Amino acid sequence: MRKNRNNHTLTASAFLAPSMVGFLLIAAIPFALSFGISFTSWSGIKGLALFSPSFWQENFIGFENYAKILKSKEFWVSLLHVAQYMVLYIPLMLVSSLGIAMLLNKPRKGTAFFRLLFYIPVLTSWVAGAIIWKWVLDPQYGILNDILLRVGIEGPAWLQDPKWAMFGIVLASVWKDMGFYGLIFLGGLKNINPIYYEAAHLDGAGRFQSFLKITLPMLTPMVFFVLIISLINSFMLFPQVMIMTNAGPAGATQVIVERIYKYGFSYYKMGYASALSWLLFLIVFLFTYLQQKLQKKWVNYDA
Amino acid sequence: MLKKSTVILMVVLMVLGLFAGCQAPAAPEATEPVTTEEAMVTEPEAPAAEPITIDFMNFSANEGGLLTLGLMKDLFEKDNPNIKINIETFGWDTYGTQLQTRIGGGDAPDCFELGLDAFPSYVDQSAILPLDEMTAATTTDLSMLTEKSVQAFSLNGVKYGMPYSYSTVVLIYNKDLFDQAGVSYPTADWTWADADAAALKIKALGEDYYGLIQPISTYEFFKVVKQYNGGLLNDDNTAFTVNRAENVEALQRLVDNVQVTNICPSTEQRGSLDEWGMFKLGKTGMIVTGIWAFPSFTTDCAFNWDIAVEPGAVTKATHYFANGLAISADSENAEAAYKWIEFLATSEQVAQLRIQLGWELPCATYQTAMDQYAKLTPPANRQAVFDSLDYVVPVPQIAQFSQMGDILGAELEAAANGTKTPQQALDDAQAALEAAITLG
């Protein structure tokens, strides 16, 4: 029995080894190193010698980076921008991906085609997607403002207007992600036993009531998963900002990861960038922990 | 069930497979470093058993210059059989990240190209070698490099880079629109008042016509303030002077051109079109931009265009941008690397090759090469490229220029779109810069 279990562990290790090596090299080691770097003034354009005493003598500055970040207005403004993004993105994404899942759940002609169609943006690279959205949101020649004009609304300048730029990025992000989250919801919907709906129908429940009392509660594990993933992704907001607005106009879409990138690779302050990353990690960790704690109150795992 | 030995074998194979993919290329066997005397005096050298390989990283060959750089390498290697050049070319977008990662990871290329704006940061971090000693030891004639270009890559009197290529920013104008509006063409003695007046007449040609495209960005602004006798920093670069009166006056004009007369299109009016794209549409009279636009405008503009030296205000000031060549502080073959970068900077053949293939202008001022360049059209008035050199002001030489550019840029955008007055924007920029950057 014991030998058998050992064999299982070994087999599992064999299959995990390649990805573990990758994880150690690409994620875990840099992750640990960045913690050390965050206490230094290392620029990133000199060799990194974390195990040499002279490196520490030259570069060690204690908690100075962390103190500077917490005192800087820029950090809090960037966080506020992330919060703005979340407030707009998460509800819109939840509604649209759930809507797609509901539409694709019913067997109709062409369902497979539409499933693919909604999933294509997920596979598209952000560079291509963001460039398309820059055209869509063009105030003069963009298709979105053209449609709005046809129904009598004069569209804003989206990405060129500090008040609307973040919303423009939200629209592109929802388009990109709704296929992925839609698929997760679709999996959840397929798992709901039809017997519940039949019983509800017999009891005289309408469609809306069935949705509210059966579908939504049964989907809560998916909603929870999607919430956690989308929350973490929101904190990681980066490629679309770099390509669509480069943090502009007038800094209106400046966000934390964009700041980390700029401090590390443009301002040559790798120590400061590392400290920013660790603060971001703490924030994401805290939010995920809170969600995990609160889930007991609303997530229903009884399928 | 898998046998234990099979499983162990699988683990080993998979892990080895992973490493095989990311194995570093075999390092050339250690050779005796070339001494200064050997490198400088004996030419051509007798081929040694194992030549030194120099890693050279650059970005400017990325846009159509790869073959030309290859030809330059062949020329060099023919004369220096003991040195082999390994060229690594990256696009501008990723170049800084690539270079930084290589240096940070302890695998710095021996020599590399640096833009004028990034150069003070590398000096500040002692990431590149001073070149004065090597220059003193060389027998090569360096007189074709102008004092100004050598100065651009020197800091506190120490030379850190070989000037490689340069560009200037000029006023490019749509001749057809000037004809249509009945306005005479810009000349070298124009001031902004002349340009703005002409722009107004061109704007009057039609609803979606504009007179001038002049970006409201840090790269434009650092020079415009000089035209008003202002400046973003004090004389010895120890304090920001962003909100001084002359700068506010300069910004007021730029903003009024967008907000009041609208001779310049706003970012909303431009939408997703960049400045060049807007000019290429053929409905904008003038654009202030770099001479690197020439190949693109030659291909894409369906109208006649020419250039003039950029107008001034109280005085004239033009934008000079240069790329230089530096040697890594970690290079083990600095002397050999120096020979290569000196060759690139000073060789007449290199200068001619650059011009023949329409690459950026070489800093080496060989008359034959310059004459060849001046003959290329459009633009007909190519001489204005050289005339602009009389008024050049380099970008501020501070290690934190990139961060400064972003902070100021955001405030300039706020002024341009009308959310802040020029005074407010520059006051806020001054405060933000003082909080974020310690100079001196």
C-alpha cells in the first residue's frame, strides 16, 4: 500500500517536474530576488550582485522605497485609477459574460459557431486587440461614435478625454475577456440539474424567478471564481493601457503595473519598482483573502 | 503502473530537455586581451588563432539598416582579422528593456548604441566606460567629428560615447497648401508670429484644414522654452525652473493655437491619427518634426513638400538628437570594442554607406558624404537640415530625464486639453518634479 502511494507521488512528480522547473526559474526565484531588491537603490543598469557585500553597502536603503511610495500622491492616484477600472469593468464583464453563457446554453442552430466567435478575442493578442479598439473609439472616424451619432448621441473623445479614457479601456477589456468568463459560466450552467427547473416550473415559477432562485445561486461558485480572477487581473491592468493610452491623457489612465514597468525600465529605479510590486502583491493578497473569507456568506457549493 | 526507474528517467529527461532549450551559447575560449598598442598601431593585424568576439547591440539598424550595418561589419573585419563583431539588433520599443536586462543579468554586450536622452543615466550608474584614455591612445584622425557632437556625449568634461548619428527637427510644409492660400513659403528667418499668421490663412481654406502641427510634449517643449529665453532647468542642472514666466509664455502660445485659434488640431480632432498621419492627409500646412520623417513623407505624401529651419520667438533654438556608441563597464575587450565603435563613428566609407542607403546622418562630417546628402530630394531645401545645427539645444542632460519627461508631459497634456491653465499646469509640474526627482 505504502509502496503504491510512493509510486503515485513519484509519477505525479515526474509530470510536475517540467512546470516546476519553469516556475522556479521564471517566477519563484525572480519573486524572491525582487524582495531583496526592493530594499535597495539598484538602478537595473549595473550588474546585480545580491550575494556580494559591496553591492549591499552601495545600494541598501532599508524601507526608504516603501516609505517614499506610501507618501507619494502618484501611488494613491494609480490605485484610484485601478479602483475606477474595477468598478466599471467587473459588473459589465459579469453581466455580459453571464448573458453570453445564457444565450449559448440553449441548443440552437449555429451555437458552436457563436461560441467560437465570442472566444476569438480571448485568443487575440492584446496588441492587435488594442489597436482595433483605438480605431473603434476614434472620436472622428470610429465606428462607436458613428453608431451613437445615428441614435442622436454625440459620443465623447474616448481615449483622448481624461474623463472617458478609462471607460474606453474598460470596453476593450470586456470585449477581450467576456468569452473566457462566458465559457466558465457556461460550464456552470451545464452542471445545473434540469430537474430543479422542472420542479420550479411545476410550482408556477416564471423564467425570471427561476433565474433568480435557481440559476444564480447554483452559479455562485463560478461567480466567486470569476470575481477573484477578474479582481486580480484588474490589479494587473497593463497591456491595454500601454498600447491604447500610454497612461494618458494627462495621466488619467496611470495604473500600478504601468508605474512598475516605467520605474523599472524607463526611469532606472529597479529597487523602487520592486517595492511597488511587493506592495501590489500585498494588496492583491489582502483582497483575495477577504473574498475567500466572505465567500462562506454567499457561495453555494451544493450542486 | 510505471516502473520506478522509468519514472526517474522521465524526470531527468524532462528537466534536461528544459535546460537544453535555454542553454547559453558557448562562450568563445579565453584569449589574451588586445593591448592598446596592438589594437591601435598594428594595422592590419596578423590573424591570431582565436579572434576576439565583440558583442554590439544597436537599435537604429532595425528600420532598414541591417544590410548596411552588415556591410560596415565586413569592412571592419577585413581590416581587423583578430576581431569578430556579433551584431544584435532590436527594435526601439524593446531595446532599452533588452539592454537593461542584459546588463542587470551580468551579460552586458561589449558595446552598444545609446540615445542622447538615456546616456546620462548610464554615466550616472557608471555602466559605461570613459573613453578619453582610449581616444588619447588612438592614431585615427578624429577631426571629422564636430566639437558639438563630441560634447553631446561628454559629461563633466569626460567623454563617454562616440557620436554615431544625428538628426535635427525642422519645419516641414505642404507647398501646395501654401500656394492655395496665397502665402509665401517659410524661410529661415521666420518667427512663430509669421508661422501662426500663415497657419491661420491655411486653416481658412476649409472646415477640416489646419495650419500647423506642433506637439505639446516634453520633447517639443524643452526646445520651445529656449526660443523664449526660458529653460526647464537652471544653468548647472541642479534645480527645476519649469514654471518661470518665459516658459508660461511659450506654453500659452502652444495652447492658444489649439484652444483659441485652433490652427493646431487638438488630440480629439486628431483622434487615433498620429501627427505624421495627420500631415500626410494633405490638409495641414506645416508640421514641426524630425528629419527621420523624410523617407516616410517621400513615400506617403501625395503633395509637394519642403522644409525650413524651425521658426523662433525671441531667439532661435532647434532640436538636436543624436545616437552615440558606448562601451560597457563590464566589457573584457574594451580596447577591441573601442576600435569598432571608433570605426563606425569616423570611417568615411561608413558615412557614405549611411547616406547612400538613406539611413540617419553620420556625425562624421565628410564633405563628399554631405554633398551627396544635400542632393537628395525631396526636400529641395535639404540644406536647412545643416543650417538647423547652428541653433541646436540638446535635451537636458540629467539622469532622470525619462521620468521628468513623463511628469511634465502629463501636465502639458492637461494644459493642451484645457483642464488646466498653462500657469497652473507648469506650477503643478514644478511641484511634482521637485517631489519626485532629486537633482544635483
